[in-house]
Amino acid sequence: MSPLTTLPALVSALLPLADDPPAPTAGTTQLVLAAVVSIALIVVLIVWVKMHPFFALMLGSGVMAVAANMGFANAFTAFSSGVGSTLGGVGVLIALGAVIGKFLTESGAADEIVDTILSKTPAKRLPWAMAGAAFIIGIPLFFEVGVVLLIPIVMLVAKRAKLPVILMGIPALAGLSALHGLVPPHPGPLIAIDALDANLGLTLALGLVVAIPTVIISGPLLAIPMARWVPIPAPDRIVGQRVDEGGRRPSFWVALSVVLMPVILMLAHTLVVALRVDTTGWGSVLSFIGTPLLALLITSLYAMVVLGLALGRSTSGVASLTGAAFGPVAGILLIVGAGGGFKQTLVDSGVGGVIGDGIIQAGVPVLLAGWLVAVAIRVATGSATVATITASGIMAPLAAGLTDVHLALLVLAIGAGSVFLSHVNDAGFWLVKEYFGMTVGETFKTWSLMECAVSVVGLAGVLALGAALV
């Protein structure tokens, strides 16, 4: 069955296999109004009051519970339950991913990957090389870390090659953004996988398939006309330019092995399960070490050895670097946990089922519905994480009973929607603007348009896979 079919036929075929959704705590009109008011409150608190998303999501969850007749005494019961389950399922993976990213950046491994790729690339192929480098290091690195790491390189390459900054920068940003929205272990896809109970390895494999054409179209190809619209040169003073400290770097292949190890382990797990050989000797081993937690744990320990001890760091130095990786992700973990709490409130109130019924009656395809919901929340809040959390909570009742492939595609559709149209309410908008030295208008014509392209092309890829994998 294709996920492009309309939802009435899809849900009628699949829901008998699913658990019964929670009974609504109020009438349809009241639940819809409660959801609208709570989401609007979150938007207002984040965008206009400038409140931290953790508190905005918590308050929005409380308002949702009270407005949906869940009672004052139970206003935060579902929220607390959702926080615990989300952090239990996703929090450890994010923390392990942060450790891997920290060792990649601090050891110079990420720099080694980028420099090696660029050194072997002729000038006319540099935009493609930047996209490829961003794609590779974007697998384990959070988006903001990748931007801070790559932008100085983009500026330096553009200056040496005497090419417009946008011609180099857009491919790099497209690579980072596509991976951020579509490929675990980034927080957004992990949140959606946890909320929809999707298969992580399968989502990773399909996410990479979708991400490749998405990066090509919205990166090197789209950068050509953008460089004509905004032909800014590299500045004389490059903000954040790296200084060679003369320390030892790992080889290119060692650095690449750290990046690819969790991907290979998780894909191996998915393959042995799909081939039903996970009960054999080697199959059971691959199935065990390829689970997300084990794959990232093994990679973290491997990174500590090859990017820490092997480069001359002491055991205490490795421990110190590991501890330093946790601080920057504390805020992400709080937002993710609060988002899980809000999602659980939506589910327990029954509003997800009510909205799902409305989507069914409207005949909107499930993948398109997930994308549209994520787009609406993304444009309103400016947060890809909040968009993913909210859309996953709303779509959860419709996901019950879907096949593993369809669940993975729904995760990717939501992820694609979560990066749509970055504008003035998104911190990433201002980060890119300042690094590139652009005006607000120029940032809209480059970065914002690129984000729209990543989102739309990503959705097209998801729909194409949905049509093919019937």
C-alpha cells in the first residue's frame, strides 16, 4: 500500500492492527480550540516574549491539559510522563552524539576530512566538494557546530579561488541542513522516531537516500543563480578562521571511520533484521551492536581512543573533553524533554485523534499531512525541533499500525517540513546573516530560499520513495 493513497483507505486498512487511541477528554470543538490556544501560546512565548522553549512548552502543555478537561490536578501528569519517556529514548543518544562531535572537532578530525576533500578538488568542482564535505561531517555533528566549523573554511576557499562566497556557502549549508532534518542521530529525526515508534536504522537508510538528491539540487545547483543574485566576495578578515596550533591530527581515514561507524553499525542491524538472520551467530552480534544505543556508545569509546589517547591526550584529558561535550547539549535535552511532554499531553487528551480524523475526512495523504503540520509550526516558531515535536504528537495516532517503511517515511516528511523557510524568528537565520555579512534581504534570497528548497525537494524525495516502495 502506498502512503500516497488518501488516508481514509490507509487508516481503515491499518488501524485494526493498532492499539486503541486514548479516549478524548472533551468534545471535538473544545479539544481543537485547546490545541490551537496552547500552540498559539507557545508561539507567542517563544517569538514575542523571547521565553526559553523549555518553559514555553511546559506552560503550553499545562494550558492544553486544563483547557482539554484533564483537570488541574493532572495538568502536568502527561507532561512529566512524556519528559521521562522522551529523554529515556532520545536523551542518551543525543549525549553520545555530542561526545562524538566534540572529539571530531577538538582533535582536528573534522578539519582533516574537509581539508583532504578540498585539496583533491579542482576549482570548478569546489561547490560540489563543499557539499560533500558538509554531507559527511553533518552526519554526526549538530547543525550549529557544523556551521561554526565550515563557514570559516567556506570564506577561505572562496577568497583563494576568487569566487563568490554564496557559491561555496550554499552547498555547505544545504548539506548540513538536509542532514539536520532528515538523518539520525540529529535531535529532530530522533524525536520523531521516538514519538512515532519508527525503526531508526531504516529511517537512517531512507534518510540518506532522500538527502543525497536534496543536497545536490538545493546546494551546488541552486547556488549558481544565487551567486549571481548576491555576488558578495569573501571578507578580508575571516571571522572564526582556524589557527593551526601545530598539534597532531588523525589521518583522513581514521577521521572518516569515526563518522561512518555508527551509520554502518545501524545499517547492518537493519539489514540482518530485514533478512531475518538476526538469530544466527554473526547476525545476533550485528543486531545487538547495531542498536542505536550500542552503535553510538561503541563509536564514542572508539573516538576517545583514536581521537584522544592515540593523539597524545592523557586519560584525564579525554575525560575532561568528554565532560565538556555535555554542557552545550543541556539546553537541547531540556527542549527535547519538554517537547516530549507536550506531545504526550496532545496524545493523552485525544486531540491527536481528533485532528487525525479531520485529516482523514479531508482526504490529505499522510505524508503530505505530516509535512504541512511541521511547516506550519516551523514558520510560526522558527524552531525545527519544536516543529518536529508538535507534528509528531499530532500525527502519532495516524502512525499507529503503519508499516516500518511508511513510519520511516512519515518521520522524513516531518523532518523535511521542519526546516522550511527559516526567517527572522530563527536563530539560524541571524547566524548565517552575520557570518556571511549579508543584509536581511540578501539572507532571504539565499539562506531562506535554500531552506525552502531543502524542505520541498526533501518532501518530493519522500513521496517518490513512498510511490516506489508499495
